[in-house]
Amino acid sequence: MKVNYYLFVAAEKLVGKVPVRMTRAVARAGAICYYIIFRRKRHLVERNMRRALGENASEKQVKRTARRAYRYYADYWVDILWLPTRSRQDVLDRFAKIGEKTLRDTIAEGKGVIVVLPHYGSWEAGAVYLSSLSPFAAVAEVLKPPELFDLFVKLRAGVGIKIFPYDHSTETRDEMVSALKRGIMLALLCDRDLRGSGVEVEFFGEKTTLPPGPASLAMRSGSPIICVNVRNLDEGSWVGHATEPIYVRDSGNKDEALQSAMQHIARTLEGLIREDPSQWHMFMPSWPSDRQNP
């Protein structure tokens, strides 16, 4: 719908001229209204928060975490528009790091790095930091209308991110493998499988599927995988957490190697998400039980 495009164009023009605290306040108010009005979506988010919090979480804790999830999701959208108005150094000055040495050492191997993230916190701020370390690209879902996708590509280019469209084409995958072999850092979001046709894993105690892209690219390129999250701290500051690298070894059974690597990724993402489940932007049905009973 082109109305979405025009709304984002208007928001992009306004966000750099309005104090960011005011922008965040308006966005958060809208998010809470959405939380209150759309009951079915609210219940889905609550189920996802319960998964991350664990079965011993109280109903009160689950509802409080779900409300905060809407707030952090609003902050994420503000950051998409606000970060391109800031200098790279300003963002880096506000960005704390956990596991930085591991990340730098892995980059120094010269094999490229596949960075795997959940839909969590403000990964756009993390992209600013990552692009300061190495040539950097990301895979992004193609949005409709095309003008909206072009706007997102432009905004991400403004913070140092080259975009590969998530179009499932052999040509795009080959380009990504070539870029990794040249030493690029490539980021993929990997905590939900929109098509439901990925690799089966256990994720937060339930069977579901995750897209096999990270493991498949690692197998073809020889690049290590590092899972990361980017948490929001105070307004306009963040902390990124990089975990130990995962190396995908082809033992002769490709399907087995892919499944093992994706299960390793799923377990690592669980730990990153549980650092603060309210920052997990899981607003879609991602388990078979939710798809059957939305």
C-alpha cells in the first residue's frame, strides 16, 4: 500500500527536526494503543513472551513484558529514522560492547563473518558499529510497495549498510557467498521462518523451523557464524553482545550438518533473547501451534 510509503516519507522528514524524546513518546503512545486495541495480536505476543520468560513466569510478569515489548518495538522504528540523522561517531560513543575481542578476532581471520541476529532491540544501531569494523551488508525482506523498500535501502545506506534483498534467488545467494569470500561481514535476521519451509529445530522448548540461510552460506563460503543482539539501554544508547563463533563443518551429510548448525544457532539465540525478553520483536506466529490457532 502506497499510503505506508507516504507515511514513512513524512516521518523521515519530521524525525530530524523534532526532539527525539518527543518522537519516542508519540511512538510509544501509539504502540500502547495498538497493544490495547488489537486483542488477538496482544495474546500472540504474550505467548511469545512466556516462551522467552519460561514456564515459571507469572501471568503478571508475562503481561508486563508484553507491554514493554510494544514500547521497544516503537523505539526500534524511531531508530530506523533517527540514526541516519546522527554522525557515526555520535552513535559509536553511545554504543557499549560485550564480546568485542571475540568479534574482532573472528574478523581478523579474513574469512568473512556471518552475523546472525534475532528481531531484537535496535539492530540498526548495531549495524553502525559493525560497519565501523569491516565492509558490512545485511539481508532484508523485500517490502511492498517497491518505493517503501527503496526508502529502507536508502535509510540503511545512510548508516553504512549495503542491502541484499531476501528474494530466494540463486543469483543473490551466489553474490552473498562471493562477498563473504572477499571478507565482508553479512548480517541475517534468523529467529523466524516466514515461509515455514526451513530447518526443523527446537526453539524455546517447541519444535519449529528456522531459515537455513546462515548455515548454508557458512558451508559454501567457509565463513564463521557469530550470533549477536543489540539491547536498548537509556534513550539513545545501546549495548551489543557478540557470542563465540560457530563453524559449520560438512561431515559428508549436508542435511545433518545444516540441522546441527541451525540447532546450535537456535540455542544461542535463546540465550541472547533471554537477556531481556521485552526487547524481542516477535509479533508473528512462528511456531506451528500459533499458525494453527492464531
